[in-house]
Amino acid sequence: MNGRGTRTTRTATLGAALLLACACSPTDGGAARTSASPAAVTAQTLCDALLTARDVPAGFRSRATGSPCDFEDPGTRDVLQSVAFDGREDTEEINEELELLGTEADAVSRYPSWVANLSEHGHRVYEQNAAPFRDLGDDVRHFLVHDTAHGADVYFNQLYVRRGRLLVFLNVTSLGAFPPADLHRLASKALDRTAALR
């Protein structure tokens, strides 16, 4: 089961592309960052900024479908890339998606409809308090989606983060609730990896 529905790493049941206890690198401590210009960003740039198997907790592994990145669609490959990791159970997985807009104003404009589109599906959706995640970006939404369709309590723990002109979607599909502190750790790692894109 995947976290999103319009690419190979997404599914119709969730209709969305968003995480777990891991040792995450510290933030840059305020050091100056250099941002890639829109012209300099390629599919490989985005692919390199995605989480890797080294970043996710024990028990999760890269999906055995070749490259995590889609280099075949010239219409989206330079602005949108995603990756997925499978867990011990069929219902457990981690999904990440990065979408890079041309300007920060574009990202601000897109953010509300992006969240609305990804969070609209046929399960019980509960928006959570995003205050513990405010340090991650300029706009942050946190959702918990509960699904019992597979005969078990399955939870989709989702974060939608805008940081500058970059949109980051993270999902951890788990059996039972997933601790917000663990979600924050992996989300911090994911954002650290995107520093050159912002």
C-alpha cells in the first residue's frame, strides 16, 4: 500500500503521498545556506534530496522497484520526486514527496490547495496540533488518518511542510498511533537534506 495516488509510489486508498524513530543530524545552526536557482535544479537534484534507506528506522527498507525517482516524465521530473520504504508488515510504509515551485510566492499560493487535495480521501481524517512541528517550516499541517478497512487499526501519520519555495509531504503508515516526537525526528532529517533547494 502506498501513501499517494497519482504516481507509482501512491495509491487510491490513501490518495496522498507523508514517518519514524531515527538518529537525525542537527540543523545548520543558522549558518548561511545557498539555494539552487530554478534553472539549476534537475530531477537528480531532487532525487538526491530525498530520504535514503540510511535515514529511516530499522525494519524499513527501500522498495525493490529500481530507482526511487521518476526520470521518465519530462513534465514533472524537475519539480516533483518521491520515494517510499516498506516496513515489516504489508500495511507499514514511509513515503516522502518533494515539490519545488519557481518562487516562494508560488509555493505560498499552492500550499492550501496542495494540502486540501492530498488530505481528501475516504478515511477518517483528524487534523492534529501542528505546534510541535512549527520549527520545520514556514507553513506546517499535521494530520492523522485512521483506516480499519484492512482488518486492523492502520494510521497514516502525515506532515505537510512548506519551507520557502519547497513543499515536503511525509507519511508514516503504521499499526497503531505513531509518536509525534519520532515523526518530528524524521521530518527534521528530511528537511535537512533539502537545504540546498530552498
